[in-house]
Amino acid sequence: MKQPNIIFMLADDMRFNTIRILGNPEIQTPHLDKLAANGTAFTNAHIMGGTCGAICMPSRAMLNSGRPLFRLYDMGQEIPEGDKTLGEVLRENGYDTYGIGKWHNGAASYTRSFSGGKNIFFGGMWDHWNVPICDYRADGDYSKLLKRHTLNFGWSNEVSFSICDRIEAGKHSSELMREAAVSYIENHDGGKPFYMYVSFLAPHDPRTMPDKFRNMYNPDDIKLPESFAEKHEIDYGLCDGTERDERLAPTPRTKKDIKRHIAEYYAMISHLDDNVGQIMDAAAKKGIADDTIFVFAADNGLAVGCHGLMGKQNLYEHSIRVPLIISGRGIPKNLRKNEYVYLHDLYPTLCDLSGSKIPATVESKSLVDVINGGAGDETLYFAYENKIRSVKDGRFKLMEYRHGNTKATQLFDLQNDPEELRNLGGDPKYAGEIKRLRALMLQCRDFHDDAAHRCSAGYWENF
């Protein structure tokens, strides 16, 4: 049988509970709803966290290398040649590989991964209406495209550089990526199967979008999350002005501010959804939808007011759980899988679905067996910098904070408290659970070589 085409659409900062059909009646996502209805949704997909504040960088490195967090090169700013990327493997197995949008793991690994590309953004975030973009260069030399720009001209004359050969002023980033994807689909000659990686910048802040989508959500009508708080109960160095995400709203948080932020967050996602729909429509019009596997996922979640936080530099469910939908040829329809999985399990999954050999360097597990009724992971391990470690099993989740003079424990019963509202860490009745999960945490630390990583400095000494 002919290898399937693969269209992989990746969102930036989109948490797991922001798709209507998967349980959020406030948000409008008709195209993602359709994708989930026609495919399999993993409702317990996770990232491992991050070894730096820019969580998307290690998350994307894990996704594209199949490596877990503590076996990435440094913090994921590059994927070394010894680790074959997903695109590289598919390219070697007969695919035309095409990269669009955000790539946060170095120009060299991008060049190895793709045989073509357009509207590429080498970076973490930008003004959605003026993104510095460039097209694929076969020689991988983007040094001649370095352009000067003033980082924050209202406050400073500091100059930096970005890889850029043009800016399409006034065109939103989601539309830039969609246009490149639709153009590729329309012009693909069908001679080879293709892998198209479409990496959006949305719904990452600064959250701006066309008025049509902004007007879909009235902040006054937005329901506050159950875990809304004016500030985070544990000081681990985020809200002191050092973490950019936490400066997006003043502390203490107010209900009015958070409702506005959530409305804008939903508007960004609805705009993203509209562009995802146009990509799917292009595949249908081309007559290739039945021979294509569609994947939609995100690199990490986001707090947006939950637990008094704004960003993703934490290990609560809203920040480590992400949407993950696989649809198309050979994938069961309207199936929900609740097993624990990691986002970087997508790498071997797409190898299996395309008939490609999984490289020995890949340490994640294919989801094909889970789709067919197999088991997921019994336990998962998470980390944020050298400040928090966490482990969860089928019911309980332990988080241990170590930062400066802060030493704190949180234990949540996820079965009875999915919003993580009641910390059981100080309840003597749960001392046995804490002891058991701490022992499991140490096993995970050793398995993942956590203690040897430079980004863990000082954490385990204070454990």
C-alpha cells in the first residue's frame, strides 16, 4: 500500500482543554471538533516539562528527536546530528518533507529535516502581524539572512538579529502558515508521499487576532477556572519579575484581568482553528484526504490565571497536558484514549504509520499499540528547571518544590480533584502516599539521568 501523506499541525501554548468537542462548551473550534470526530483523541497527552523558561524549545526538541527531557542536547536549542529528526527519517524513507512556520531547535536540524519549506520562523515568539520569515535554503546557510532589529524600541535602543528575508506586514502569523500549507498541497504533484510540518505561533502571546474572532468572546461572559487565584501559594521565583510570562498580568490577579486574557486566548484558538480548517479543506479539494494522516497537537499548555499563574513554567495539569489528535487513513474514528502518553511518542507513532524504521536513538513509545487497545504509561515524570519535580500515577500526583529557602510539597488526588484545588501534602493520612511517590520520583530521576543534568544543579542536594 502507498505510504500515507502526513500533515502535522502544531500549536504554540495551547492547553488540553481548549477544544469544544473534548469538553469545553465555551470555545468555538468547529474544525478541530471535526478532526477529533473523524479520528482518535488522546485526552491524557503530556509534555515532560522543561529545563528552561522557554518550555517550547525542549518540548519541540523532544517531539522532533524522540528523546526525553534530560537526554536532549543542552536545553534543546539544537538537535545534534547523532539524533535523527522525525523529518530526517521520513525524508530517508521516500517522503518529500516540507517545513512551515516556527522552528525553535536550530537551523542545522531544520535543514536536515526538510527538503523544502516556506514562511519559516527561527525563534520563540514575535508580533503576530510582523513575523520575520524566510524560505528553505538547501545549503542550510541562513547567516546571510541575519537582519538587525530593535528589541523594544519604546524602552531601549538594544539591537538584536533575526533570520529573515522578508516581513509580510499586517498579515497574521496563522494566516502566513496556512497560506504556505495550502499552496504546497495545491501544487504537490503526487509523485512522492509528503510530510508537511505546519508549526503555528498561535495562541502564544502577544494575543492579537482579527476582530471577527476577538468579537466572538465577551470577557464578561467567560467562566473563571475553578483554580483561579490572586497569586500562587508557593514562591518559586516566577512572580518576582524574572519570568516574562508572569508579567502579562499584574499580581495580585483580578477576575476582570483573567477573564479578558481567557477571552483573548480563546479568540486566538478560534482563529487558529479557522486556518486549520482551510488546510483540511485544501487536502479534501485536492482529493488526497483519504490518503493522508492528519495530526494536531501543541507544544505545551498554559495557566492563564489558573493557580495564580499566567505561563507554562509550572507542572500543573493545565501546563503539562496538551491536545493530541490523530485522524485519517487507518485511524479509528471518534475514539477517545485516556491512557497516559507523552507528546514525543508521536515520533515512533508516525514512523510506524509510514512504514519507516524507528532509529535506535528514539526513546519514546509508538501510540499505535495504544490506539489498538494496548496500555499507556503507568507513571509519568516531569521537571521544571531546578525548581520543581513531579510524578503521577493513575490517581495521585506529587510535586516537590525546591528554590532558595522554599521547600514545599503538593499532593493531589487527580481522581477526585482534577483541578488540583486541594493540596493533601500536609495531611498525615496521606503520608504513606507521599513516601511511595517520593521513592518513585527517585527511581525516575535515576532512569532519566536527571541528577547529572546541568539544569538540575542544586535541586537534588535540597531534596
